[in-house]
Amino acid sequence: MKCLHCDGDKFEEKNCRFTPEVKGEEVEIVVPAMVCTKCNIPLMNDAQMSQLRKAAADTYRKAHGLLTSEEIVNFRSLFDMSQAAFANYLKIGEASIKRWETYFVQDISQDEHIRLKCDEAYAEYSALNVHWKSHPPDIYSGNRRFSWELFKQAVRYLIKFTKSPLFLNKALFYIDFKHYQLNGMSITGTRYAHLEYGPCPQQYENLIDFMIREGTLIQSDGHTLKSIETADLSIFSDSEKEILELVANLAKPDGGKKLLKLSHQEDAYKNSESMALISYEFAKHLKI
Ligand SMILES: [Zn+2]
């Protein structure tokens, strides 16, 4: 690296003051730069340059009451969404998210849109969280507290083989009950209810709806669901992974039709009352 002004070749990293323009407005920032030891003129490498752009954009955002790049990233991570999922949830291009999370300043209407959508998602998310997490683990949750994270990853994994809520719900029922039968604990902590179409996660519509609204599931023709991300199986224990695979293999040949039929013959279904929660005690006599 050579100084563009005096040909000097010794540099020191120093915090320097700059006054770049953002949207026609001058902002003042202090960021690190390489300073020529001979003539004191700063020079920047690529990393420092992008740091400068980001600092300039964030200074402008703060001055105008807009969300900073970090706040946008925080919103996204709060819901555990990828940039693609977040873009889908906000109904905007993924490229915009990438730029907003760095140096491209969103305009006021975009800023309001992000806040509104995130507040909405947050309200729903916490309502579901409170509802499910406030119940202590018992025989109806398979001795385990409900976990959103485990539920979501299980859905992402099983939806590949089952495709619609009707079949997905049975696959979920089987992973939780089978794991309870073998290990005394369910996988996701989900409570299942006896519904007309078989055993279903309690409030499954809210759970699946939330995943659709947040953009991690896509509904293509009214019934078929697709996950836009591959499941992260690393959060499951070995015994949980085994059961997930077992149920996936049973669902694979016919999309879960056999599981659906079987689920109606289970004691868990035949001996529980319509609309009532199903006790995991019935897992003793599972047909798979
Ligand atoms: Zn110089």
C-alpha cells in the first residue's frame, strides 16, 4: 500500500473524523482509517470503507428516527428468520433487506412498514409463546415444555414428506408419541387434541398460520405447504433424530396417507373424547 499523496508507505490505523453525505445531507462520523505517517492523510481499505458507509447511514437514520441497520437485524433474529424469510414476510425483495442491513437507508414509508409488520408478528409470537409455555409439562405435553424451536424444525423436516396440514399433523403426532413411548418424553412438547380428522396439535392452525405469516412456510394451492428453509436437525438429540427419520420413512411412500389411516385406529384416538386433549399414556399401544 502506497500513499496517493506523498508516496509514503508507512501507515497507522487511527480513528478519523469524516463528513460524508447521506441523501443530500452531511453527517459527521468517526471511524478507523489507515493514516500515512508522513503526510497524515487517511486512506481506507475495503472493510474500513464499508464500515464508514454503514456508520454514515446509521448516523443519518438516528437523526431522522429511522431504524438502524442493527435494529433491523435484531427484528429479524427475534423471529429467527433468514433474510429470505424476512423479505417474504415483509413482501419486499430480498436485496432490499440485504442493503438495509448495511448502508442503504430505507425511506420513511418502508421504515413504518417494517415496524408495523414486526410489531404484529411480535404480538402474535408472544401470545402463542405465553399460551403454550405457561402450561407446565404434564402427561398431555409428553412431560416436556412446548418448544417453538423444536416444533418449527420438526415441521420443516416433516413437511417435505407430508405436504399438507392434514398429513403433517399425523406425522407430528407420531414423532411425539413414539418418542414418548420409547424415552418417556415427547420431542416438541406439543399437546394433541382429538379432532374430526384425527389427532392434531392443539391450536395447530395458529402455529401453522404463524409459520406461513412469518414466511417460513409457503402455501401454494390452498393445501400444499412448502418450507423455504431446510430443517436444522442439529438441535435434536440422537434418539429424537431416529424417530424423525422413522416417521419420515413411513410417510415417504404415500405422503402420509397410511399414517392418517393408522392414526384413526390408535387407542389414543379411539379412546379419547372428541375435542379433548389426548394423554400420552396411550403411547404404550402405538401401531408403529
Ligand atoms: Zn502520505
